[in-house]
Amino acid sequence: MSHFGSRSRPVSMNTIDAVIIGGGYGGVMAANRLAAKGRRVHLVNDGPTFVNRVRLHQHTATGYEVTRPLGEMLFPEIGLSTQRAVRASAGGVRLADGTELEASHVVIATGSTGNGPATLAGADALRTTLSALPAGARIRVDGAGLSGIETATEIAEAMPHLKVSLTDPAGLFPSGSEGDRRWLANQLPRLGVVWDDGPADLAVDCTGLSAPDLASRSGMPVDGRGRLVVDQTLQAAPGIWGLGDAVVSPQLPHLRMGCATALPMGAHVADNIHRVLAGEAATGFDFGFSFRCVSLGRRNGLIEFVDRCDIPTGRRLTGREGASFKEKICRLVIDAPRRSAAGYRWLGRQR
């Protein structure tokens, strides 16, 4: 196998057009969109399951089903390997069993990982622990960003016999507007969540995410959180692309982790690979935000409207309307990569 950014041997005539590593929102979007353009695509994922990560906090508290067979998410012509990729390069991918997949293009779409309910395994373990706690046990959620808020309120609603607190040295919803922080501060006690950094019987870590180590192990440029560094076209080097939580771009500093960026990034990477294979130049990724969604249990929510650069505008949708809006978004992020990949579109910063 070749080293990062170079090829040690010519690519054979039977080479796959693109190997996509990671079967999350963005990886599935990229695979299906490329396949819809007639390209030969192979997806590699560490296991046969697609995880609907935006509902992991709900799964933690209620057992809501968040998995489905990955093959059901992919167009039938897409190849699938359900094992771990151990190295990636400009020439292809090496799998854990020693198989080498040659490819004209490789896409790093490995997502992110973290503690607590950030992964399916973590959510399952946390649910088991929570279920065994006696009435009155104290649960402290560390980290009051979107994930921490959703986790705390979901647990408080589904397990009212537990005492749930939330804390963060940066304050409640630190990326939100002052008005939205005030609104949330008023809502939390009504939802059974108190602001308290005191001792607890169980601490739940929702303090942040990092990228898996495939890019760094493969000798690719990464930042301090292990994310592959890509340019505005979402390319790290000729033939190496990245998307979603697994990447960072100095030219696109407004992008945040989440399915809101992973889906359009997956579509754009697919379009760029198709362009390059056709002898055309890759184009820069243009993306603008519209809102942030925060569920507060099943019957309450906050939709914080933002400008294209993700700065809060002061407008919000709350309560049951906010919860209904968030529920629709959760359904869309499953349908988009599976049913709408070919025609998927998104807002740019200037349009």
C-alpha cells in the first residue's frame, strides 16, 4: 500500500472509484450520491450497523431503537466491508484482516467519539448503569452544551425517581445567545434538572468529542482533536478527502460537528470526486447554517435560529413547537442520505 499523499504503484483497471471509510450520516450520503452518478463505490465500516446518533440521548434514557442494518441505508450496487480500516492512503485502504482495497479516491468519514452517550456502546453502558440506580440517586451531567442539555433533560423526564443536575465551567449553553441561555435556565428546573456541580452517585461525561485515530495512524495531518485537516474543497491531498466530525478546515472555521454539516459535506465530497474523475477541477465547499436544535425531553425543545456563520440571531422556537421541529429534523437526517442523496441540496453562506 502506498504512503499518504503518494502512490507507489499504478492503480489497476479494476480499481474502485472511491472507498469511503465510515458508515454514518456523511459517509452514507457520499456513497449513495456517488453511486447515483454511476461511480464504483465501496464503503468500509467497523461493523454492520448504522447508528442514528442524534437520538443516542433518547436511547440512553428510554431504550429508543437507534440502529438499523447498514446495508439497508446503502444503494444495492455499493460494496460493503464490515470491519475496521487500519490504514488509509492515496492508493486505497487496508482492512483489519489484511485485505487491501485499491481506490482512485479515499474518503475519511469516520465521525467522532467521546465518553458517556456519545457512542452506542457508551449509551448502552450508561443506560444499564442508570437502570440499576435506586430512587433518589444523584446524576450529574458534566458539559452543558447541546449534548449535555439533551442528555440531562431526557434522563430527568424518563427517570423521575433520579435527581439530575447539570454543570459546566463555561456556563449553560455557552455557544447560545444570552436570551436563549436565560430561557433554558428557566426551563431546566421545570424539567427536573438543577444547576449544581456538587457530588453525585454517577457523573456523565458530555464534555466534548474527538476523532478516531485512523487519520493520524495513516500519517495524515491532524489537529489537536485528531481531525484530518482538509482544504476548502474538503481534500487533504490528491485522492484523499474527508468529511463530517472527522475533519477540520482552516478555510471553513464556522463549521461545527454534527449531522447538519456531515450530510452536505458528504454530498459535496461525492460531487468533487465525480468532477475530478471526469477531468474537472474540485470546487470549494460552501455551507451556511440556519438553526440549532435542542430537545428537552419528548415534549419540549428549543430551536435557536442562527445566521449562515452560526451566530445566534435572537429568534427562537420553543416548547412543543420546538420539540415537533426537532423531531422532524431527526427524521430527515435518516431519510436524506438514503432517499434523497442524488438531489440533496443545502444553503451556502451567500445564498
